[in-house]
Amino acid sequence: MIQLQQNSSTLVIVIHEIYGINQHVQDFCEFISKQGMDVICPDLFETGSAFDYSQEEVAYHHFIGNIGFEEPSETIKSILSTYRPQYKQIVIIGFSVGATIAWLCSNDERVDGVIGYYGSRIRNYLEITPQCPTMLFFPEEESSFQVDEVIAMLERKHIDIQKYSGKHGFSDPYSSSFHRESANETRARIIGFLEKI
């Protein structure tokens, strides 16, 4: 688990993707910490190690077969129970499967904001209506689903949804899908979101 303290009244819970807590997630946690926020990033694998990008298929099957979405959602809700009394605001930011887990927590009254990067599996949980400000970032291209169809279904929920140039993983500078302009734009939007919360 990553835990960075700034003596802030806002806690940001970062949820990693199928690779675990890799360099990208560590860097992102540092970025949020530099905005003056306290940060927690639980290791959903509880191994202390991350999968390499070359192991994408293995990482995906490990996540779907051994982790899933329900147990991590309970882990996040446990963190909410522990930390809610200490903070004025708690925001959850998730990447890919982490965005779907964040989405599953968006209707929890203890959450003050949710931001999700390319949460493709959100399409399986469209019955959820967030009870807090929610911002979702999708890439123009996704191999596993039609981005515009999912956006059309989600827009009925009055969520802030943006589509960015690039593919799944566009915010990760260590990924072959990295798209610098989209990554910078989303980080700027996150700063604005956190300032408004």
C-alpha cells in the first residue's frame, strides 16, 4: 500500500489497474500528493509486486479469476469506514479495472467524488447512479467495447464524461498507448475537480 500524508482535509484513494502498483501508479500518487492531498493506494493483490506490461493477458486473467470487482469494492469501503471521520472529503480515482471499482463505490454516501480513467467494465454496472460528482475519461479507441454507446448510456446519469485522443492506457507514460496531450489534459481536469470538491 502507498500512503502519502500532507495533513490535508482531503483524502484521495487511488485504485490501480490489472498490473498492480507499478511505476505509473506510484508516479500518479506522487502527483496527487504534490497537489496537497493525502493519498492512499491499496495493493489489491496484497503481493507488493506488479505485473509487467508484457504480461497483460496473465495480469488480466489473474485479476478476473482471483480478484474480481466485488472484493476490492469491499476493501475500498473498509478504507472509507476507517478514514471517513478524519477527512472532510474523500475522492476515489481509479484506472481501468480500478475505475470500475471506483464506479461501484460512487453511490456510497461516504464518497465525495469519483474520477475514472478508461473504466471499460463500467458497462456491466450501468444500474449504478453516482451520488457524488463523478468524472469519467474514455479514450477514442477501445478494443473491448464501443465507447460512444457506453457514453450515451452514461450521459443519462448527468455525469461529466470526456473522450480523449488515444487508446486505453493513454495517461500512462510507461505504456505504448501513452498520449501526452490527453494525459496532460486529464491531469489538469483532475486538479480542477479536486479544487472544487
